[in-house]
Amino acid sequence: MLDERKPGFRPQLQFNADVEALFVRVFGTDRFNTFCQALTCPSKYACVRVNTLKTTCQEVLIKLLDTINNAHSFLLSSDGRFCGGKLPLVNHGSDKAPICFEHPLLRDTVIVQGDGPHHIDYIGCSGLLKEVVVSRKCAEAVLRGANVFVPGVLACSGHVEQGDIVAISVALEHPNEKGEWVVGVTRGTVLLSEHGNIQLEKKDRMHCYIGKGRALLSRTGMFRESHGVAVEMVERVYNLPPLHGILEGDIFLQNLPSILTARVLDPQQGEYVLDMCAAPGGKATALAILMKDKGIIVATDRSHNKVMDIKKLAKEMQIECIRAYKVDALKAVQPEMNSSENGLCEKICINRQFLDFESKQSVQPRGEIIDLDLEKSSRNCVPEIGISGKTNAVQKYVVTDTLIKGTQYTSNAKARKEGRRMKNGPKVTHSYQGHDAMICVKGFAPHTFDKVLLDPPCSALGLRPRLFAGEETIEGLRQHANYQRRLFDQAVQLCRPGGYIVYSTCTINPGENEAVLRYALDTYKYLSLVDQNPYLGEPGLTGTLDDGVSCKELLKEEEKHLVQRFNPSGPLDTIGFFIAKFQVKPN
């Protein structure tokens, strides 16, 4: 029996009162409480997708065990899982659970086992250990296997010296007298001081201790340095193998439902596939590997830096079929082009012909003149719209550092970025050799793609571990759903008749899941839900959703088994997630 008076990990996930009431009506009190408890904890395993374009699953299994064994100190618990110390490379002749193994249903997906929760004693020879208080975001990263980095430290005991063993606790948001969520801790606060006692009450942190660590910096150093590891964890509530930065290019750390999403879309070699909200590129690279890097995958995002991140990941994984463009997904459909006075457009509208052409010209030398013949069209149902918006036209374009068009374009992005850097201080920057060029894209011609993946921004109320959820309001959830419906409007127009659309989110909110599907099915009569393969999740929700402002229909009884809902407390121990697959019926 746990002593509630002793420090430990017993967090209570806090929601906005109206949002909590909504979820209690939808799921019931007991089920919602089970969700909340699961959301505060990480999954007890890590899921790794293997880049089979460069290596094999068996090679990755051997490399993972060897790399972790040489780079980290891990021990095995009595059931053969991680809890610190050295790892054996094999488990031959043992009935213990394997540390690493290939997923039985998802080929080329490796499961790396962790364990927890563990009871940790925070009492030293002279009483409670010295303490370091970290931010919620930092704590969530530590629960996933990270160490405590300097920016995450908010407060600590006085006289913490390098090498001291310290207890790690979390300062969570709480409502102030105005009802606003605040942390209320000034960075640099000394615990047990008069100022510290006012800001931090012990009872508020008693249930949020996440482990013990060895201070790599003194208290002064933790608040003087701007980066680096402040505390190296030595005992954790949950032990998960740290895989970030390991075997880069050979593996990609990804949640199980996210890996499944790409399999459900089932891209084939030679197809034209669109990933509408692609950053950071995990699903786009998964699609490329399934297609064996044969075909064209268009990955879009409205952020320049995120597009460059996609390009970097594709290069790291040696994938050539991904074309990353900066596009506002809400304006992705552009059937016509506006031309400038000299007849040359300021931005490019893309159809299949241009994708084929751009793919062949991806290594075009800078400054060389290239011809684009728009007379040929790769699909009869696609308007022959190229760069100039004219049919049967031949235009000449110059390859520049920034884009392909008739007149050279000078971006202000570098100047703006340098201004931010000077204002905010030094930050980690990226320079991707060979990927500095970016084509300026206005949108895509209708029906350009065989398959579309829409994984839109959402409330993310399914992500784990999560120690606070009070920032989301009913109005915020309604705005997320409205944004997702608008994105779906674009996706439907971009997918060809007979093609497929996969819609996914990482939230438990039915307003962003089943209600969006109901909107799509009622608005576009030529859409239909289809079976998914593989199917590992649970059925969707039926009935209605009353959020206190409006009442929305969810799925019909015959539709609920055509979607996959992953609940955080489910038997698969995944994040909360949702997947649906549509077919666009031929007109």
C-alpha cells in the first residue's frame, strides 16, 4: 500500500472543467478516469520503424542491442527488461521476455521493451534528498527517457553541488485566484527559502516525483548555463531505452498507431501520394519506404523551417521520391494561376506533369536554363495547367538558389531568422547542404494524387505522457474541428476519383474524430468508409456529441467497425489515436 504522505509518482491529470464534463458524458466516469491515469504514464515500450531501403530488421536488432549496450548503462529486471546497467546481446536459452523483437504483425517494426512504474526511495541518510524542481515539459521528456537539461530546471535546494544525488520533482500548473492556469515559479527559486515557500508548497509536489539523478552542475551552474545536461538520471519511475540519435538514417522512432497509419493508406510503387501536414516527415518517409522509393510523395507544410526538416530527414534516410514544398494546406487546391505582367507566374501550381518534370530536374545545375513543355499531360482528367497557367505552352525557367521560375526570387527568410537570433540569443540552426533550394508553391491542380494522407493539427489529447491538459477549452476543441473540416475539404478535391484518403489524429476527442467523419460523409456523397488493413484498434463511437454549444452526430452503427480508435488505457498500451480510410468513388 502506497503511503500518500511520502513523495512518489501519483499525478492527477487536470482538465478544463467543461472539457472534463464533456468527456465524462462521452466515455463515462470510470473509463475517463482510466484514460487520465494512462495518459500520465508513458508506454512501456519504444516502437522503432526500420528503414529497409538501407538495412534489414535483423541487422537493426543486432545494432540496437550492441549500441545501447556500449553507449549506456542498463540492467535487466527480473523479467528481462530494462532497468539500468549492461545489456546482453542475446537472450538465447532464456525464458525471459526479449528486449528487442520484431512486431508480430507489422513487419520491419521493432519493439524495444521498457518497464515501470518503480517505487523509488527519496530519503537519504539525513532525511529527504536535495531536490531539483523541473518544468512539466521537461518532466514529460524525462518520463520518455531523457535526462534533465538546463532550460527545464525551475528551482532547487540551496547548496546543490556537482555530483550530489538529488530528487527530481515537477511544478505543475494550478489555478490562481482568477481561475487562470499558472506555474507560479520564478526560475532560480531556492527551495525552503521564504520566497520558495510562498511559490512552492510541498503538498503540491508530493505526488509528482519522477526519479533521482546525479547533478552534473552546481546550483549556480544550473541557472548560469544556457544549455547542456543539468542532472543525469540514475533511477527512474519508468525505464525506457534512450533511442534518440541512435542509428540515424537506419531507424525512426515512431508511435505504433502512426506506423500503422502509413500501412493503412497502402501506397503502391509509381503512385502520386500527398502528405498534407507532413512535418517532421515521419509518415512521409514511412510511405516512401513502403513504395520502395519508387513513385512521388509530395510532403507539405506551411512553415519554411519544417519543410527543411522534412528535406533533411529524407536525405538522412537516403530517400529520393519525397518532394517537400511550402504550402498553406487551407489553400492547397489551385485550379488556375495568376500571371504577372511579363506572363510569368509568381508561384507554381503543380500537377502531375510538373511533378514528373521536377523529379527529373532535381539535380539540375544552378543557373542552367530548363524547358518545361506543357503540351503533354500525364492524366486526361487533370487540367493541363503548368507554371504559367496556359496550355500547350513552352516556357524557359532558370534554376536559382530559391526556386524555379522565370524571374529570380530573393527570400527574406534568412534576414528575418538572423534578426530573431540576435534578439533571442544563440540557438541551434540547421544547414542542409544540397537542400537549400525551395520551390515556391501556390497549390496543386485538382485530382492530382492517387492517395492523400491527412494528419492535421489537433488538440493532441492522446499523447503520452501528459501531466497537464487544462489548456484546452470547449471553444478550442471546436476550433480544432473546424480547421480539420476545412483541411478535409481540400483533401477531397486533390484526390482523384477512385483514390483513397486516410484521416488520422492523436486525440481522444470525438469532436475531432468521429464528428469530422460524419461531416465528410454527409457533405461528400461520393465518399465512403472502407475496411482497413492491418486493423489493431477498437471501434469508433456512435450516437451524438453535445459539447454544450452544439450537438453533432457521430458514426452510425454500421460504420463504427470501419475506423480504428486507440485508447491510451487499451491493451496495446499506445497513445490515444484515431484512423479512418475513405475511398473517393469514381464520378
